[in-house]
Amino acid sequence: MCGIVGVVGREAAAPRIFEALKRLEYRGYDSAGIATLVEGRIERRRAEGKLDRLAAVLAAEPLPGTLGIGHTRWATHGAPTTRNAHPHGTARVVVVHNGIIENHAELRAELEAKGQVFETETDTETFARLVDQHLLEGMGAEEAAAAALKRVHGAFALAMIFAGREGLLICARQGAPLAVGFGEGEMYVGSDALALAPLTRRIAYLEEGDHAILDHGTVRFFDAEGRPVQRAVRETSVSGAPTGKGNYRHFMEKELHEHPVVLGDTLAQYLEPAQRRVVLPALPFDARAIPRLTITACGSAFLAGLVGRYWIEQLARIPVDADVASELRYRDPPLPEGGAALLVSQSGETADTLAAMKLLRARGQSCLAIVNVAESSMAREADAALLTVAGPEIGVASTKAFTAQLAVLAGLAIGMGRARGTVSEAEEARLTAELLEVPAHAAEVLERDAEIRAMAAQVAKARDVLFLGRGNLYPIALEGALKLKEISYIHAEGYAAGEMKHGPIALIDDQVPVISLCPSGPLFEKTASNLQEAAARGGRIMAFTDAEGAPALSRFAERVVVLPHAGAFAAPILHAIPVQLLAYHVAVLKGTDVDQPRNLAKSVTVE
Ligand code: F6R
């Protein structure tokens, strides 16, 4: 994780680096730091915690200099303290780093034997001291950096500056993304185009194993073998405009209220409303011919994928395997010849999902990514990408991006069913009509805010919470539990309601809220009877249902929130919104850091 940025500029670098770091804070907020060159000397300012702490340090002790690097950290090696904050290094070189240097222990022992004295436990300092050692042994900066890069293993991106070398910045990529930005007589480097957008729109991405040497007006790229190479410069479409909270208290609240628009925009890409048809761009596989589909992703994106499995199996009658990317990449599953894979990701930078995609492609699977960031590594490296139109999602907990993923998966399931002849034209029209109602229904769900807040007041007192659902709502139960854990720090689990009797029902007592997703439809009776079993044991049932399901549930449930009737197909999209809202309100009541919950980062770029 971590965000890195560098500026080879003509005006004060620190304020510009600080602004870029603000746009990278989604990658981690354990500590932050900036180093610049001041009259040839390296100077650093660092602070534990979020960027406002660094701002205070910079205000007290401003950092001049036009060449600099900066970092926002998600701690991997070493506690999140000021001492362990990047940049790391010596009087001769400082480094910022995103990722993990796997052979750091071995290198550290070697460097200590040569007399290097380490100040931190970080793997980053190992790299900095390796460069430093080469400098001490007489190499120039460029040679020292190249030699050190040859020695390190792992997945990372790095940027470094050198004492006495005004106008020189060296950066490298191996497994973590890095973009070089082109200014007027200035050059920049950043973990993504978003960080650089206020500075420039002209971007070139480093490729695997590349390193680059930047000076005021130019960049020289070198590949993994050290050969000079060219990398394409493109105009990024990422906006440099600041993203604000508007009148909302938190980004998460704002993003929750963007659901109707985001769902409308995303569905508009794949639905033809007049004819009630799904229109998909060309897929990288022939849906009629694939023997199996593998879906993989992490966290909430994986749970969206799980809903996708229900939809695609039901509508397209294709066997679907779904697994979290961190397991799939090491599971070595048998994969059929001519098979296809679906990757789901908001950021498009999640390390495990990218690694799983690499494996799937190497095993001959055609990879289709559902991704929110059009210029992300995943969007660029997949065989094709279907975009969600969620816009920037700043709150660490995924909300609108998750439902937008569902919207694309729903369209894809219908489209694949049509292609395979398992969905008739009439069925396509019916399902498409159901989806077209979703944005308006989402707006109605948001109107239940006060009721959900009242439910949250009860849930906030609990130590453990269960979420139950069946069929395509089972993954939404998992999502409800994940969201609550993530931002309110209350222990929660999601279960398939039919599994209760096989163990979890033992947890039920009058302290445990049982939150169920139970709209009318084919599985209503079954879910309702599972809930009654929990109620009979003192469980406090709270249900999200529709007008048809409400009377039966009201007989034994403590709370019933009535949502619009979405239809059994679109139900997961609509039921995701109240469980996200519930988690939000519980977190606010508990006073947690809603947008930047402890220990988390928005984009998980290390495995
Ligand atoms: C949970 C959440 C995470 C992400 C996961 C994957 O609210 O946001 O579980 O869904 O880290 O991230 P992306 O979608 O960027 O691959």
C-alpha cells in the first residue's frame, strides 16, 4: 500500500508534494513524510498519523527546496511511528517506497556487517542503505541505484533523491504501479495519475522491472535488463479538481447518497432502455463456448463477484468458480482450456487480484475486468474491461463502487444468457426492466435513512451481530457484516440463513441483533422460518423486506424496514444500500473514523 510522489520542479516542492499526498491518502494514513534538497543537503519532515499532523510539522518548520519526494504510509514492517515514517535514508540518499522488499533481512545482515547502522525496522531503510553503501564504495547515484535494484526481491515501487544532485530523481517499479508526469521544464512521479492530476495530464507508466531517471525536463526509462526503452506518453482523463465532501459529514455519507446517480450512469452504459435490451461491448471470450468462468477479487469486490456467480449460473447456465484472489493465486486450481475469468475491483490496483489475473492469463484464461478506475493496472492489463461509473470513491469502505459492480455483473449475466440462448428475449426485457428501476428504488431506500439510524442506535450497543440472507442475498449478508466490522469495529458475521442450525444459532441470545435480508420472493418462506427459529431462542430480529414480506416478519421481528419491491433479480443491489447505511450510522454513533478506519487503506497494493 502506501503512496509515493516526487517532484523535480522549479518552485517550492513541499507544498506540491503535500497536495499530491492528500490524493494518495487512500493508500494509507499511518504516517507521512517529505524530503527535499536544501542547498544540496537532504532535509526531512515526518509525522506519525494522518497528513494534518505532517501539515502542522511543515507549518512549524517549513521545508524549502524544489526537488523532493513524499510518502503516505500503511505500515508493513515496523510500527506506525514517526521514526519509521518515510522517507528513509542517510545523509547521501533518501527513499520512499510502496510495497515489500522480501529479502530485506538478508540484505540488512550483509549491510550491518559492512558497518551500516540502521535506525528503523523498515524494509525500506535496507534499500536506502544498500544504495548508500554503493555510493560509499565510489559509485555514482545512477549506478548505485541500478546496482541496488538488481539485489532486491518483492513487489514494490520506489523513488529516491541524492545529496548534492539537484535535479535528479530516480524511481523504479516492480509489481506496484508508478506513473511519471511531464510538466513544463519539470518532471513528477506518483503512485497513480490521480496524485499527479493537479500538476499534469501527460503521463507515462513504468512497466514491470523498469526504472527511470528524471531531471528537470526529461526522463530516461530503462527496462529490467537496464536497456534504455521508450514508454508511451498519454493524456490522462483523471480530473485534477479537488474532491470535496459537499454538505455531507463524511465522504462515505456523500458516496452513499450518490447511489442513484452512479447506478443510473453505470446501467446506462450497458442497457438499451427503449428496447429493454442489454448491449455489451465485445467480450474477450465467446460466451457460447466457454466451459467455465472463474470469478476472483478481494473483500467487498469479491462479495459482488459472489452475487455475480448466482446470477451468471442461473441465467447463463455456465459453471462458475468464485474464490478470493489471495487464495486462488496459490490454490493451483485446474483450469479448463478455453476458460474465462472475471476480475472485480474498484481501484484496479489490488495486489492479490492483479497477481491472480496474471496467473489466470498465464493459464490461458481470457480475463475480463470489472473496474472503476479506467487507467488502473487491471484495466490496462486485462484482455478487456467493463467500467463501473462510480467516480472517485474516497471513503475506505466501498459503497457506490460495490453496487456499481453489481449493476455491471447483472447486465453481464443477462448478456451472457442471451448469447447462450438460456435467456429469452422476453426474459431479457423483464430483467432489464427490473434493472432500469434500480436507480429510482435506490433513491427510495435512501429515504429510509431515519429508520435505519434508529436501528443503528440498537446495533451500536451490541458486541456481536449476525447478518442472514439466502440465495443471491447471502453475499449481501456477508457484505453487511464486513462493512459493520470495518468501520464500527463491532464483531459481525454473515451467514446463509439455512446454515444457522448447523452451528451459529448457538450464538443467539437477547444481546445479539440478527439482521436479515428477507424480501418477498421464492426464498421468503424459508428465510422467514430460519428467522423464527432464531427469534424462538431470544434472538433480536431486525429485517429488511418489502411491503409484501413485512406483515409476516412483523409478528416476531423487533424492527422491520420496508424497502421498495425490487424483484428477486435486482434485490442484491437494493439490499446492499441499507446494510451500508446501517454500518455508517453505527460507526457515527460509536465515534469511529468513518472514512479512514483504523488499520485499513483504500487500496491494498501489497499482498
Ligand atoms: C470493503 C472494501 C474492501 C475492498 C477490497 C478490494 O469495504 O472496500 O474490502 O473491496 O480491498 O478493493 P478493490 O475493489 O479496489 O480491488
